[in-house]
Amino acid sequence: MSSIFGKLLTALRGGAREAGEAVMDANATRIYTQEIEDAKKNLGKAKRDLTNIMASQTKGARDVKQLQDDIAKYEASALSAMEKNEEELALSCAEKVGELQTELAVQEQVLAQTAAQVIKLKALIKQSETTIREHERELKMVKTTESVQKATQSITNTQHAGANKLLDAKSSLDRIKARQQHTFDQMDAAEVLENEMGSGSLDDKLAQAGIGGNKNSASDILAKLKQGAANKG
Amino acid sequence: MNKNLKELMTQVTTLDDEKRGGLDLSFEIIDEQVAKVTVEDRDELPIFITMADDQLLCICSLFDESQVTPESRMAMFESMLSLNIPMPLSSFAKMDDRYAVFGAMSLNSSAEDVALEITTLSDNSLDAIEALSDYLN
């Protein structure tokens, strides 16, 4: 699989590409999307198959175990029969053991095949998942690149239009800094003004010191009124 | 979540002051997928927001190739690569012949996250030009 970074770099490298030209043609994008869909379908099917096969693997293992138990049982029976000189019965047991061993061989064969299928399906699932992940990542990168190209186009159009034609970076920075300095200067000036006019004013300081000021307290007023009344009387 | 660029940008620009780092932001929609954000007092360095396939890209164009002193390109690249990791939330990039700083975000980012991205990107762009000015004409 060729690297998506390589493709993108080729597509982006100046000159070869017309402005706004797609990184990946629409047909290739469609193929990719289709491959992702196919891989997802395969993945779903493989997962279902795996579930079924693993179920029959469990059943197969159980059958094999059962056959092995049966064989052991009939072998023991055959021995017991021989000890009791029941030749005919012993022979029947031996025949049964023979049948069971044939069946066991078949079942073991099936079980081995099932195990191989499980391994194969697991590998297939892993492969599908990888395909999906890689293709989705690649498509994402292609689409992002296309968005960036669109944005670049917008940026170019916007910055070439309007009064502020592409300024050089250093003068932009100088202008911004000058403007910020101006804002700070304004703030300083405002502070000076505030100190002169506002809470920091001379009158205020005097008032705070109890000199001058026009703060007429109720007791002052009352005192004045009393003074006035006394003068009259 | 925020599939609509205009809606998202309206949310971002009307956030409380402290969520915008005290910077006033205004925006205009340039085409359906690209918004231009102007940061107060920084008109020369607008930030472009674009909705890509599954991410939000915030891009601030710094300067173009014609402004780079040709013999210092390599040194500038080295500086850019070295600054890339320390620079908060943003990385250096090149688009056609334009150098930029950018940040990529999830489409599910909140307005607060986008505002932080924009103000950080704006601060980064000023610092970046200053840091790289030795390599510029």
C-alpha cells in the first residue's frame, strides 16, 4: 500500500496542481469509500461466522470428550468381562471400543479443521479492521487537505481584496504593537485623569483630612439651626 | 454537535469577557465553510476558522515565501520545528506559499474551547512573527 503522506505531498507540491484541484479525484474517493463499505460488510460477516464456528468448536470439543469417556468406559468393561471369563461380552465391548475410536478420529479431524477456521477468521477480521482504519484515516486526510485548500483560497482572496493588501509580517506586528501601546497609553492617561478628577482629587483629600468639603452632617445642620435661633432670641 | 459554523462563531464572540481572555472578537462568514475572526486591535492578523471533515481548523496566516530571506530558510525551519511543541495549542504550517500557525479541534468543542484556541492562536501568531523576524526581509 502506497503511503498517503506521499500522495498528499505529490498533490500539494507546487506547480503540478491547479488551484482548487482535488487532491484525489472523485473516482478514487468513491473507490476508497466503496472499499471501506466492503471491508465493513466482510467484517460483519466474518464476526458472525466466527461466533458460529466457535460455538461448533465448543460442541466438537464436548463430543470428543464424550467419546474419550465412552472409550475408557468400554475398555474397562472389556477388562472386567475378561476377568469374569465372559469372552463374548468382552468381545462386544472391544468391538464398541473400535467403533468409538473410529468416530473419535473423525471428530478430532473436524475439531482440528474448526480450530484452523477460527484462526483464519480471526486473521480476516483483523485484516478488515486494518483496511477500514487505514482507509478511513486516508480519506480523512484527503478531505482535510481539501478543506485546507478551500480555506487557503478564502484567505488569499480575503487578504488580497480590501484595503489591507498583503502586508509584510513585520509591519503588521509593528502596527499591532503600536495600537496596543496606544491602548495602554490611553489607559495610563485615563488613570491620571481619574486621579485628578475623581477620588484622588485635592478636594477629596482635603475633605478626608476634615478640611473644607461640603459634607453637611445632620449634627452640623442642627448646630447651625440652634445657633440661628439663639441669635434671634 | 456544533455543525453550524455561524452559530458556533456567534456563541464564541458573545462569550463573557474573561472567557475570551479580555479580547474582543468579531467574525464574518466568508463562505459556508470558512469564517474570518478579527481580534480586537489585531486586524492585520485575522484568524480563519474552517470546518473540515471531522475537525475544526483555526488558521492564522503569518507571512508568505517572498518575505523570507532565502538564505535563512533552513534556520527558520529549524526554529519552527523547535518551537512547535512548546507553543501552546498551535503548530506551524505551510499552505501553498504561505506560512501559518494553526490549531485543530474536535467538531464537538465547546464555544469556550474555541475562544481559548482563537485567543491563544492570536497571541502565538504575534510571538511567532517576533521570534522569526530575523529570518524575514
